[in-house]
Amino acid sequence: MENPFKKAVKDEDKTKEIEEGVKSQMDSEDENITDESVEIQEEDASEKSQDNQTEDFNGEKDPLQEKYETLNNQYIRLAADFDNFRKRTEQEREALLKYGAETTLKKMLEVLDNFERGMKAIESVDDCEKVKECYNLAYKNFTDVLAKAGLETIKAEGEAFDPNFHEAVMQTPTSEHSENTIIAELQKGYKLGDKVLRPALVNVAVES
């Protein structure tokens, strides 16, 4: 017959083994629960960090948007400045076309005055020389005013023919002058600076 004491000891040892196994399993489950809790906390912290970053990003102005607004404002100001410049230039051009001859006309008034004085002076004069003198004075005064305004006479007679300044209306065969030499000026030509106002009408020598 089995000793009851030994049996009780065996049963007690078996009970301890079962308790230790259960405790070990519970500890393992607690560790898993703890790990899962840590992971969840880490995920929550990561999400909160991302939310904070999103809030910070939304709270601050986008650098590209800020640069775009700066460039757009500069473009608007530049367009406004250019439009003002265009309007001012157009007004100045219109004023120049309208009043550009003002200075010249003021100088021409002096010539007009001299013509009027000359006309009065020769009303009772029978001497042709006196009339010529008055005419020459008025003519000189007139040409002086035009010269001061920039008018220049184009040289013609004796010069080589230049189609930029001369217009040949006649050609004369001759051996007395070199070919293409202007032998006579039929009408004076004038220029203002480098701009030809009217070419000189000339007679050009050609080979006989």
C-alpha cells in the first residue's frame, strides 16, 4: 500500500508545477500586453507629433506661396510704372507735335515784322535800289532765322552727284565736266541735321 505521506508530497509538488506554469504563462501574457501598450503609446505619440507638425505647417505661410506673392506684387508695380511711363511719353509726344514749331514760329515773327516795315518803307519810294536793299535785308533776316533753327542748304553745283541728296532732272552730255558732276542747280535742296527735307534738283554731266 502506497504511503499517504509520499502521495501528499507528490500531489503538492504537482500542484506547485501547475501553479508555476500558470504564473509563467500569465507573466508572458502580461509582457505581451505591456509591449502592445508601449507600441500603442508610441503610435499615439507619432500621430500626435505628425498632427503638431501639420498644425505648425498650416500655421506658417508656405515659402513658395510667399515668394509667389512677392513676385506678383513686384510685377503689378512694374506694370503700373510702365503704364504711367507710356501715358507720360504719349502726352509729351502729342505736346511736341502740337507745340514743337513754337520756338521757330516765334523767331519767324521777327522776319514778318521786317517784311511789314519794308512794305511801308517802299510805299513812297521810286528808287529801285532802295527796294532791293529792303528786300535783301528781309531775305537775310529770314535765312538767318532758318539757319538758327537747324536748316541747312544742300551743296549741289560742282559736287559729285549723290542720290541721297540730289535728284537728277536733266543730263547733259559734255566733255568740260567729269561724268556725274552736277553742272547746274535747278532748285535748292535743304536738310535738317541728317534728314533731307527736300533734295536738290540738278543737271548732271554725262559722257558725250
